[in-house]
Amino acid sequence: MQSASEAINSFKKHFSGDCRIFFAPGRINLIGEHIDYNDGFVLPAAINKGIWFAIAPNNTHTANFVAVDINETLSISLTEVKNIEGWQSYVLGVLHILQKEGFALNGFNCVFGGNVPQGAGLSSSAALEAGLLYCLNELFQLHISHLDMALLAQKAEHVYPGTKCGIMDMFASLHGKKDHCILLDCRSLTFNYFPIVLEQYDWVLINSKVKHSLNDGAYNKRREVALDALSLFQSINQKITSYRNILPSVVTQFKYALNEEEFKRSLYITQEIERVQAAGKHLEEGNLVAFGKLMFQTHDGLSNLYEVSCPELDYLVTQAKFHQAVIGARLMGGGFGGCTINLIEKESREAVLTDITTSYQNKFGIIPEVYVVESSDGVHELLNLQ
Ligand code: GAF
């Protein structure tokens, strides 16, 4: 699905009556990877790729969904919500968590679909969860704040799909602001906006087309190891309450107390927390060259210490480094596939991208997709036809 009018037409095809139309964006993340669940800082932005919802109450106790892009349906009584694998677990997770937290829902009809490439690290699942939450909040006047919606969407993802994700993706989908990124402190959940539109450079995504899935266990394992290592630091020094209190040099000092995985993961986390703080300052000062250098460093850390890269992503970043016009590049999102994010001089953009994508195609036999990023507002209503 590509537009509000398609959403309206699909709604008319499947249901009767008038509907309301909402858009929930996916997100990019400029820097700060795998530290949202480690009390770090992140720099995401909502993008103009997302999910459209056409939705209306139906005066019953049944929720009816149509997933337009894959032509699948789901009808479930609100009193019998249970987990079903696939896209269903994302919407059912939302219904489950809202009711568990005491919010009263009524039946509704909903069609949804979008243009966020799936498994590309652009948070199609968070857009679905945050978007549905927002729609239900409006439809049934639940009076939930944006922040609480993000927290509920995160809980929904933890409980049903089972990925113990951080808050970044849902937060970005709900709090996005056109032409801006969000510097989010994931411990206090306070944030600032920074302009993302640059005079000389473009933010460009290259989709490796290696599909990643976060609920295959590797993501949760990263989180478990990070927590185990933190407990060890806490047993050494009780003043430590989070990774914020640990410097990379301290991790190195206590290497002997950690196993190899714990050492690598905690070193990466503490370094990335420092990097994002520095990156925020560079962005504020307009020093994009320094910002870009940090992106390359993040990629090295994600590849060698956090070990969430893959040969295809490493190759895309290595190729990017050959071009002076690419001042920063790294894998983006959870990793194990998906996109790299690149900061490229506007003037040379086309030539550079042709070179990188051709060489990638020759090496892996995969035609990568390129998206020049446009930012967007967070989840919002487009039309109320009721
Ligand atoms: C995924 C998760 F959902 C986020 O919470 C975040 O941890 C990200 O991976 C890595 O930074 O998108």
C-alpha cells in the first residue's frame, strides 16, 4: 500500500461505513545502536515510509483486520485475544497489552498496509504497533500520552512477538518531527530535536536485501549478555547503576572478570554511549565530518565487538569507505542484515551509489535498493471521514 486513498478503497472493499485514516512512520537511526536497552542515547528520525491504517469502530466486541499487502485477514473476539505467530502477533500484542493495563476497547474494523521494506531494519513492526495503539487511543478516547503509547508498544513487542527490544523504534514512530531527528536519552526518556536536512550532504540507505528478523533469538541474547556483564560490574562496585557509570577503560580494566562475549559486548556499549554524546555535539556544531567518522567507528564496533553485522553489510561499508564523498557509513538498526546508513556529499551521490551498488551486485549477485531519506512527522491522522 502506498497511499491514504488506497487505504480508503481497501476499507470500502472489505467493510461498510466511513473510516478514519492514520499514518505511522518507520524510522532511521543516525547513530546509537543497541544501546537503547542499555540506558544509552540514540538519534533516530521518523521517515516518510510507513503504514497506513483505515479504521472505524464496528459496535461489536470483535476486532477485524485486513493486512492488505499480503491479502490476509484476522477476526478475533476481544475477550479471546491470544498470541498467533506472524504479523498477527504485533496487532494482537497491542490488544492484549491495552486490555491487560485496564483500557476498555470495543470492536473495530481495520485495514492496513504500507511501504516500509520488511526485514530492512526500518522498523515496520514498531510502526504497526505504535500506529495501531495511536488509532485505538483516538477511536476509544483512551487519553494515553505519546510516551506511554511508546512504552505500551514496547511491552506489546516483548510479550507477543517476544523481542525484548528497546524503546527507540516506537518512540521515533510516535515522536517524529519533519526535517528533524530526535536525540533521545533512553534512561530518562527526555529528548531534543535536531535538524536533519543538510545543505551539502544526504542521508542515504542501502538495503543489502539480506532479511533480518529480530525474533530469532540473537537480539535477545545480546540483551541478556549485556545485562549479565552489567551485574558483574555491579558486584564489583555497588555504585554502578547502569552502563552510563562505566567508562570503556573500566571495562578493559576488568576484562579478567568477564568472559569473552561479556567483555566485547560491554566494551562496545560503553564506547557507543560516549560516541553518541560526542555525535550530538558534532551535529549541533554542524561538524558532519566528525559525525561521519563516529558512524564508521560504530560500524566497526557493531561488527567486531557486538557481532551483529554480516558479510554483506561489512562489504557495503568497506566500499563506502573507498569514496571520499561518503563521510560516514554503518549498518543501521538491529543488524544481521537490512540497511546501511550513509552520509554522502550531494554532488557525488549518484556516481558513488552506482559504484557501490554495482560492486555489491557483482560480489553477492543481489541488487541492493537505495533510498534517499526523507523525514516525517510521528504517527498522525490524515483524514477523518466519519
Ligand atoms: C531494533 C530494536 F527494536 C531497537 O530497540 C534497537 O535496539 C535497535 O534494534 C538497535 O539499536 O530496531
